[in-house]
Amino acid sequence: MDKKSKNILIVEDDKLTRAQIKNGLKEKGYKVSAVSTAREAIDYCIKTVCDMVLLDLGLPDNDGIYVIQTLRSFTNTLPIIVVSGRNNVESKVLALDAGANDYVTKPFAMDELFARIRKEFRYVVTEEKHLFINGNLTIDYDAKTVFVNGVEVHFTNFEYKIIVLLAYNLGKTLTYDYIISHVWGSGGQDQNALRVFMAGIRKKISRDGKSSKLIRTDIGTGYRMNKIN
Ligand code: CA
């Protein structure tokens, strides 16, 4: 992937720091978006294809640790670098244990931040392809594409987010509300809309009639993706 196509989200409530990082990254050719609250950060990552998050911990509405935990509930591959003034071991351990890939303390040199960003992207690029395979279903997390019996099937943005969420939670029943809040954010859609999306997904993955066991409905509760041997 070309560096220019990388989309980095900055989560930082301090205007000066936000502008400094934003301008620096733009100069380096990255696409940059910036938000200043935990809520906006989570919404952004659910709704947009994001390649990396630079995350401040002291945010006005919630702690950055909560953002890490929430993001990790639906993506294990999104690189998260904490950029925080908290310079104690406990904070670093907490953030890394929650799922942050790296931790940069303020004040920082831009060149060091750039190097750490490059390091994370190098890791993503050289790592084995992120493929999820279950029965006749394959999800290529890098290309954000879905294959059924080896044939690429077009999934809409929301269908893709739903199936990825189910895949990450393989074997676990996810409640309607859980799925809705993770795909659309709170107050985004209702259960009827979700049902319509699930019907669409089922149709797409059941073309040969064999994969109908892949996604199960727990009536009154939610949906689950079963492990197919
Ligand atoms: Ca802050």
C-alpha cells in the first residue's frame, strides 16, 4: 500500500498539539483526520476506513484507555499509538495491555513520532496477509473484501462491518444492541434495519446452500457466527 493512501486519525483535544501533528503528517504525505473526543474517535473508526490512530489519553469526555478497549472489541489489526503526557509506567502498561501498539510521551520530537508510525506500517505490510477463513467464507481484512467459495462477493460498507464484527467474535452470540452500537453508533439503527442487513448478508454467503449454518440467529437475543470445520 502506498504511503499516500494511508489514513491516520489524530485524537487530541489540545489544539496546538493537534495542529502540530496534523501538519507534520500532511507534509509527509499521509491523509489525516482529527477529532478531539473519545466519542468522535470511536464513531470515526466504525464509519470510516482508518489505517492508524494516534491517541491522546486525557480526553474531555472519556479516557483514551476506553477508546483503545472499544476499538479492540472490533479490530485487532488497526495500529494504535498513544501520544500522551502521562509519563509513568502504570499508564504505559495499562495502555499497552489494553491493546495499544506503541506509546509516545509528550513532549515528543516529530521525527520520533514519524519513525514509530513507519515502524507500525512496516509491521502491517510485512505481516502475513490478514485472512479470516471459516468454512467457505474468507475475509481479507487488508483488502476489505469477502470471498464465498473463493469468489469475491460485494459487501456494502455496513454489511462488511457486521460480518467482520461477527468474525472477530467467532462462536459468541452478539446482542442486537451490541451489533447496532458497534456498526452504527448509539441511536443509529433499530433491530428491524439490522434484520434487513442480516438477511442480505445471509443471502450473499448462502449461494451454494451449504453456508446457511454459518450465521445463527438466537431469537430474541442476537446473532452468532459458528465455527465451521
Ligand atoms: Ca488531552
